[in-house]
Amino acid sequence: MNVKENIKTIIVKKPLKLDCGETISDYPLAYETYGKLNDKKDNAILAFHALTGDQFVSGINPVTKKSGWWSHAVGPSKAIDTNKFFVICANVIGGCMGSFGPKNINPKTNKEFGIDFPVITINDMVNAQYNLLEFFKIDKLYSVTGGSMGGMQALQFVANFPDKTKTAIPIACTASHSAQNIAFNELGRQSIMADANWKNGNYSYLNSSPNKGLAVARMAAHITYLSKKGLQEKFGRKLQEKDDLNFSFDADFQIESYLRYQGSIFVDRFDANSYLYITRAMDYFDLVKQYKGNLSKAFENSKTKFFIISFTSDWLYPTAENKEIVIALNASGVEVGFIEITSDKGHDSFLLDVPEFLKAVKNFLEANY
Amino acid sequence: MNVKENIKTIIVKKPLKLDCGETISDYPLAYETYGKLNDKKDNAILAFHALTGDQFVSGINPVTKKSGWWSHAVGPSKAIDTNKFFVICANVIGGCMGSFGPKNINPKTNKEFGIDFPVITINDMVNAQYNLLEFFKIDKLYSVTGGSMGGMQALQFVANFPDKTKTAIPIACTASHSAQNIAFNELGRQSIMADANWKNGNYSYLNSSPNKGLAVARMAAHITYLSKKGLQEKFGRKLQEKDDLNFSFDADFQIESYLRYQGSIFVDRFDANSYLYITRAMDYFDLVKQYKGNLSKAFENSKTKFFIISFTSDWLYPTAENKEIVIALNASGVEVGFIEITSDKGHDSFLLDVPEFLKAVKNFLEANY
């Protein structure tokens, strides 16, 4: 990957005190934009990516040469219409697409940080990205949005900066990472760390690569992104290329080939240590605890208008957890809309062409602008 | 583990043609019994174990020194009352507790079979275990039962031997392994095979052991055995020993320590290749396909009285899949009872002290005897 020439980066000079206690400064923040910022600078939307996303929201990602993660939603005349809105997305800190992360050089050792990189949080990610408002001289965003970990960032953004966005659309997320979700993330981390090529995080320096462990982590996560019903309808027990079972450990079933493929392509575009750091940030996310057990306190000073979206078949961030956010917003007197979209596509629904979902986002954004 | 002195074994001389086409004979089948076979030989119950179970159903397992997997259910005055019934359980072929499996010596090479062991099926397992009836000179069992893969074996037993058991209690199982369940099993297999110490299945011969991969496989499976709600209630976001987050990759949360522990103890008692073979057998299980798409044909010659049990929070083998068995039994005119037990304990409910479940089993067994 020839990363640098395709990546826009600001160097954030202002020191940022991380939740772990360390302070960072002069760190890179990679971003991309879509559409044009208008003269009044009131049409900007900050989109936050999920665990394995990056700043390349729409069109062809110039590094991976694949479609951007939200190509269904963001573009001219799409749900987030780039003829009207100016969409900004940054790679989260801890990531591997140009923002400050474990692949950066540690000035103390002149080697990549690896797991000497500080453990970061969703709060740290959001505080780092806030610098983009200053960079673009935007006083107030029109909206913040994102699904999954992107939704967590949207919630944290409003909690941290209650007067800095007119609207917010957290999608398929939670205010507090559940035990089951921590468990699946821990499974992924253990899979990476079990790979002999991980070498305690120093694999780059040692010309090694924990691709097998990272692929298994991706396979595990991928299963959780889809619904049982969706998997059954798409794959069921369909066999791969043959008419009968192989009686071997080759991929007999299409679902097996699919998962192996998903694992194998993932390692080409993602860094194993970033996977550790970002899952850790998700697991640490607990906006309820940040506000001493009262989630409504997180939003009490906000004039932001919220729209919360969940999906019927999302078992990772189920409707019940999204509704807890709605209840807290109601309790704090914040204006909030909520829709549960019917979809068999599981948690991944927010990334896919789910017309009812995309229409709901479009209507909300255009009605409130 | 000093396996041999604690394990009762028969050597099955009769050739068994496996579904893969190979024929085996003179192979060991390890078993255990509980209670006494009565003079009429009409009180025998064949219990089938699940993926990681073995023949040591109740009391202290003499090899692992832990409680047997069904100690809550099987024993004097318990649900399966060993004062009344004679319980037989065999280690499945493909397993690692004394029955013919990948740890046996391949006479062609004088080394352990490893992955040269033939790929076996649930049908093969059941056909092998049928030899125990002859060994004990039992013409007809009183019941066959088991949960999860044990339930699949119970279904297959009645399909293969329609007049050889008076009753059957398949618990928390399915007639056809779903895409999601294949996906989770494939994840486990890939995790084992990703471990550099697996060495293409020849780890024993090469004095190696894919413990890390096997532990990750176990962690993945373990998450699927518990319900989201159960995990949340038991662990939630409780921290391990400390008052605050570590900001490291140590186990911060109790759920992480729990999973790591489950992985670490599993490798002491289970063989990685057996894990591959048994999950493969589960994935291959499709009683619907065996009967050309009509599951009711599997039971049409049977006089066996069925009792099907599912659990509300079991998302691995949900009630809907258990009900499909009930519907097929109804369609074939077989007598069948069904109960869905309310439990937050997920798929694991069948192994745990769930009083309503245990009472249902006891009542059915004693009412029909």
C-alpha cells in the first residue's frame, strides 16, 4: 500500500491528555472530505467510522481500491447528500490509515510503537477529531453520525461538546459495551496474540505478520455482524462447488469459504495491533459510568437534536440497547427521534443498501437543515 | 492423564462402513455405566455426550478429576434416577477419551492418525455405539437422550433403529446444522489450524501442542453457549480485582478472565484434532437431507415416544429449530411431547441446575416407565 500520497493529514499541535494519563501532541490525524463546505459553514457533517473502517467513506478507497465503507449512504443525492452537505471523516487515533497509531514511530525507541502505544478510548478518539472543526474553521457542525463504534463516538461527541452540533444520528450502537461484546472482542485479541508471529506486538520490526490470528479475529467478528436468519437465507447448507461433502477439512460449505475469504482479505488492509487498540477502546466505552450511572446527565446541556436508529436483527447492538439511549435523552429533555428498521442483515445493516434505513437518514437530515 | 486404567473399553470387531466410504473394524469404544441393569433389561438409557463431553456423565470424572458433564441430571434420585435406570454413555468415535479417534495409532504408519483419521459423522458415531446394546445383551433401550450434539445422536439413533428404544429425549438440538453454527465451528477449526504448533495435525508426533489455537476455539464456543442476558447479569462490566481500568491488554474485565480461564483448562483435557473431527461431524449433520428433504420420513417406522426440550435463551439451537423436529414427528404420527424451558443460561442450560428442566426430564422418564 502506498499510503502517504493518498492520505490528507493534519498534524495536531495542541496537546491532548488521554484517559490513560499520557499526553500526546504533534500527532497526525488523517481525514477525507466529500462535498463542499458552504460559505456559512453550516453544512458540515462529521462521520465517525466503525472498528475496521477508515476515513474513506465513499467512492473508491484509494489505498485498498475497494468501495468506501459507507458508499451506499454518502454521495451525490444519496442519504447523506454530498450535493448539500460537506462530509468529513477522520481515521481514529489508534487506527492504521494515517492517524496516530501503533504503526507510528516511537521517538523514544525509533521503532514502531507496537503495544507501547498508549491505550486509547472513544473519548480520546473524539477529542482528537474535534481539532478538525478548528482546522476547517467550523464553529458548529450540522450533524455527527456513525454506526457501531461510530455511533459511540457520536454520543461521546455530544456529551463532550454539547453546543457543537445541531443534530446527531447514532446508529446501531450502545452507551455501554456489553459483556457479550467484550467477550467477542477479547476472543479477537486472544486470537491475534496467540499467533506466534505477533511477537508481543513487535512483528513489523521483526519482519513478521500475525496474519492467521488476525484472520481468525476477523472471522469471529464477521459472524457477529450478520444475523442467524440472514446467514441461513444467504448460505444455509449450500456446498462449495461440489455436489456432495468432501469428507475433509477443506471448505465444504459456502459459509466456510466466505469466512475464510473475509479473513484473508482483511489482513491486507488492517494492522493487527490497531485491531487490539480499537477493540480495547470499544470495550472501555461506558458513557453511563462516565456520568456516574446517569446517562441522561451526558446530554443535559445539549441543544442537539437526536435521531437514534437500530435494526431488528442486530444482536450485537440490539434495539433494547439503542432504546436505553432514547430513554436517557428523553429524561434529559433533549429532542429525539427513534426508528427500528426491519432488516435480516444484522448489525451490518448500517453499511448495506437497506432502503428504509437510508431513507430515514435522508429525511431526518433534510428536514432539519 | 493416566487414561487407560480408568477407562472401560470394548473392542468392536464387527466392521462399520463409515459415511466417508472407509470401513473400520476392531476399534475401541470407551464407555461408562451408572446404576444397575435389571433382570428384564428394560431399564437402560443410552446417553449421548455433546462436543466436548465424554462417557463420564456423573460423579467425579476419574481422568480430569472434575464433575461429570451431567452430574446435575444423572444420579440416585436425580432427574435420570440411577436407582431405577441403568445409564450407559460412550465416548464418541473421533473423541479423545478412549474411543477410536485421531490419537489412535494408524497401523499403516505406526504413528497417530492425526488428520489421516477418517472424517466421521453423527451417523457413524451412533452406529458405533449401537454395538453396546449387543455387548450388554439389551434388546431394547428404555430411552436415548442427550443435549446439543447428544440430541442429534438421539434423533439419528431412532432414525437408524426405529424399534430399539421405547422413548427418546433430544434436548436443545437441531435436525440440520445451521449456517451460523457451521460458521462458529469453522472459526474454531481455523483457530486450531492457525496455530503454528498444530503442524498439519502431526503435533503429537512432533512433540508440539496447538494449545493457544485450541484455547481460542474453546473461548469462541463458550461465548455461544451462554446468552447475552446471562452474560450481562453474571459479568456485566465488572472489573477483575481492581477498582479501575488497567489501560493495558491484561484482563480488565471479569468476562475476559473467565474466558481465558475456560480456554486454558480446556486444553488440558481435550485433543485439538478431536475438536476438528467432532465439529466436522456436527456440521455434516443434516437429517432432513438424509431423508431427501422430508424429516418426518426419518421417524415414520418408529414407535418411540419422544420428548423434545428447548430453552428460551438458547440462540445456538433455538426453540424454532427444536420445534421443526416436533412438527416432523407430528407429521409422521409419532407420539411427541415438547417443552420450552424458561432460562437465561443459554445453550448451557441443559448442563446446569435448571430445576424446571430437570423436573420435566424426571417426570417424562418416570411416567413412561
